[in-house]
Amino acid sequence: MVFAEFELSQSYWQSLEITQKDIEFLYAYLLEKETPLPSSKLAEALISERIRSEKESLAKKQQENGEIYQPKMVYPVGEKIQFPAMNWINGAVSDIRDGNNPEYPGFKVLTVAFENGKTRQFAADLEDHILNTTTVVPEGDDLDDEQGIVDQFGGQITHKLEAKLDENKDLVRIGADWFAKSLLIEFNIGHLNLAEAVLDMHAGGPLPVSALLEQIDVKTDDPQKLVEFSLNYALKEDPRFDEVGPSGEVLWFLNRLEPQFVREKPLELTFTPIDYDRSVLSEDMINAEQGIDDELVEYIPSGKKKDSAKEVAVVLNYPHWRIGSIPLTHSIRPFFPTAIETPRVKFKLIDAKGQEVSAWVVRPNSYIYGLRDWYEEMELMPGSIIKIKPGKEPGEVLIQPEKKRSSREWIRTLLIGADGGIVFAMLKQTITANFSERMAIAVPSTEVLDELWKKRAANPRPLKDVTISIMRELAKLNPQGHVHSIELYAGLNCIRRCPPGVLFSMLASNPAFTAVGDLYYRLSD
């Protein structure tokens, strides 16, 4: 018997839906392997199984429905034939006669009756025909390109598979790996207490599970990878431990020893959403908004393909400068490690002097934390420009201020009066790094300003009133009484967290403000 060529089209893999049968196969596959496997490996196993299953189904269909039609063959009356080119319809030969065509002497004509009652005629005993070579191949030939399918569709199938695996309660995930929950090795409270003690001795971590197992006496003949996976799962279920490794690594840290602003968002970065009308924003306003380094700005794709930047420059606003953080924006995000599940990632920054700065990626709140001491050492201020680029080792990020010879320059300076009022004045300040003219604001009395933030948080004033008071102060520094939108954003964020879009919308729509061109505004009479 001959078999039709096996081929699954691109559309088959593009539209592939993960079924419960697929999940059951992968569950059994993990049990057979007895070791946790990443999503990509499970996707490869699924692709292999789908190819095998489709081959088996095709072979069964061919055996049940008769021979594959080939023009070179002669089929006797009563023989069942199937036609791949006609969506595998099949029928039985009801008549055979000699053909009548001088160009093809000796060929036959078959009459085939189909199940729907219709009949059609087909050529037979015809050696020279395209269907003789393209639809039939010898049994056993391996015509599928499994690796090619993995290369072309593996990522897409892995993404679909992960979504389905997440719904299954019988499978658990640690980092990138999956395994059957019922077969995990059980670790008791004593083991977990020892893990806590080991992390405590290492200032909270981070440590891989292999380092913890060296200090925990575990007697088992199970594969080492399964032992490590099982302990990782036990640590994940215990609230004392926090998984802080980047993608590809599982690292543990003691929850209670993590910095406060890694576990919770600081007041200076907290913004209560306000409904506002984006339709009033001009194109210049949108461009200005997209150019501000603020994690509260929603990125708008330009539609133009850009090469990956090898270095980015970040302008610090007051809230990030004060707590020692970097906004995790669209342009900055690729430079920092990320993770599949963990909300907090521990890593290290390296400055121009080669010194390491321990830092955290706080993914849920979109900022990098841990640079407050470094900002003070570098004598930076709000508006300073820092440069970021990837390090030589995975997980390393290089950081340095944009260089400038130390000098004293006239800078907008925020002062707080005895009555708690905000005053802006132009004063000479020592400058050690390049800065943005629009964003630069010196703040000599941070402790007093901290108290003001707390008081205003407890008894917030309307945003419009706060904006008017800040604008009135900044207007004194300009002979025309005009204030640029970005300067107003920088000043406002010294006393209240507010994204630029909200502020710009208010400037464009509220009659208290009058546009004077080039994103400058003044207070209306």
C-alpha cells in the first residue's frame, strides 16, 4: 500500500490550539522524564507528539478508505480509492474502459461512484502524470521537518502553551521549569527554618537553591534537579522567602530583610489616578510627554522601526532622585534584567569607577531602586542626566552621570518658608553633572520637604490649586511671567506626584491657564 505525503501547513501551526489532550500528554511526559522541564522543551515535545499523532491519524484514514489515487495505477471494479486533492473524499470503482486519446495510447478511464451518489471519471494506466510523483511516497519516509517547525513556530506555541499550563493546578512552575505537583519531594518546616538561617547569615541573600541544599541534610535518591525544584516550590509557598532571580535564574532572599521601598511603593512615587481628557493634548504636548523619563507615561509606538540603543540617557525628576530610583520606562526597560514570575529582581549596577551598587528591579511599580547613596556620592540633583548601558556580564548594568566639569551655576532652587510655603529662586549651586535646563531644580532642605509631602498626603489640595501656586512662583523667575510646561511638571513633582499627561491636559483645557506658544503658559488674568 502507498501513503500520501505527510505535510502540516503553516496555518496548522499558526492556528494551533492547546487542548486538554495536549496537557495530559505533557503531564505524562514529565512523569516519564522524572525531571522538571522548561516551557520551550515542553513545546518541542508537543510539536513532536502532534506530528506523530497526525501521521498516525493519516495512516489510519488511508488504510480505512482504500488506496491513494494515482493515475499510473489500474484499479479493478469494486476497489475503494481515496483522493487527497479532493479533501480525502473516497469512492469505489464502478466501471473501467479503454481511453480514446491519440496522445495517450493505452490509458484507461475509471468511473468512480461516491457515497453521495455522484460519479466521476479518472484516468488510469497513465505513466506520465504529475499526481504520480507529488502525492505519493514510499511508506516510512520521514518527510516532516520537526526542527524547522520548532525554529519557526516554537516561540508562538510556547506562549500559547504557558497560558494553558497556568490554568492547570496539577502542574507547578518555578522560574521557567514545570513539573507535576503530586511528585514533588516534601520539605518540612525544619528544612525551611534551616534555609531561613542560611539566608540570614548572608544578609538576606540572594542565594540559589543549590547553596541552600549544601546546608540542609536531604537524604534522597531522586534526581538532583527534582530535589532543587521541590525545595524551590516549598520556598515559594512560604511567605518568609522571596524569589528575586532574573529570567533563567532562581535566587532566594529573605522577605523581612528586603529594603522597605522594594516591598512597598514610597509616598514620592505614589499617584492616585485622575480621569483626564487626552484629546486636548496637542502634538507638541504628546511629543514632550513621550520625551519625559516617567514610568507613569504610557508609551505610544511611533510606527517606525528603531535599532536597539546601546546606551540611554535618563533625566531624574525629584521623586526618583529623592528615594534613589530610576523610572523603568519603555526605552530603559531592555537594559535591566526581568523575570517570568517574580515581581522583584535583585541585580547589580556598576559605575564608572568600577564600584558595585546593589539594586532592585521593582517590576509591579516600574522602577529601579537602590541608588540613593550613589546619587549623594555623585552630588546629583533633580534634573541631572545619567547614562545607562549593559555590562559585560549577564545581569550587570553600567551607570554613570553625564560628565561635566564641576562649576557653580545659577539654578532654580526650591526653598520652604517658615509658614511651609514653597518658594522658587535662582541661586548659585555647585554642579557636577550635565542636567536638563527644563528639569533642573536644586533642593537644599530635603528633610523639611519630606514633612511637607506627608502633611499634603494626609490633607491633599486640588491639583489645580497646587499647580497655580507652583506656576505663580516659577513665573517670578521669567520677566514675561511665562512658564514652560516641562518646567512646571518638574516643579509640581517636587511637592506632588503627577504624570505629565494629566498636567498638560489641565493646561490645555482649564481657563486658569493661557497658552503663549511653544508649550509656554501663563496664568490667566
